Amino acid sequence: MPPPDPAPGKPLVLFDGDCPICRRSVRLLKRLDWLGRLAYRSARDPAPPARVPLDPAALLADMHVLP
């Protein structure tokens, strides 16, 4: 059984948690997302279950949003 969704019903923004530019971008997104419609997770954390294939190298190269 897959682990439960940490933010049910919210799109998940995956980013490189070790990248200073990515962390700054996420801080900005959180300020702009004042309705709290997005969830955020470092791509370096264990990957959440997804309906799309996730390439670990691509996750660290760009930010991605999963529905």
C-alpha cells in the first residue's frame, strides 16, 4: 500500500532542496500562494507516489508540479 498523500487535493511542487535558487523560488511561491493551494516538497526526499514517471535527474534539474 502506498504512503498517504501528504497534501490531499493540492498540486505538489517538487524542487531541489539543496539548491539555493530553488529554495528562494519556493519561498517566493509560498508568499504568493496566500490561499495555500500548493504543497511543496524537496525532490531529494523520498518521492511521493505519482501517476507520471519521475526521473530523479530531471527532478533536480527543474521544478515540477504534480497534480
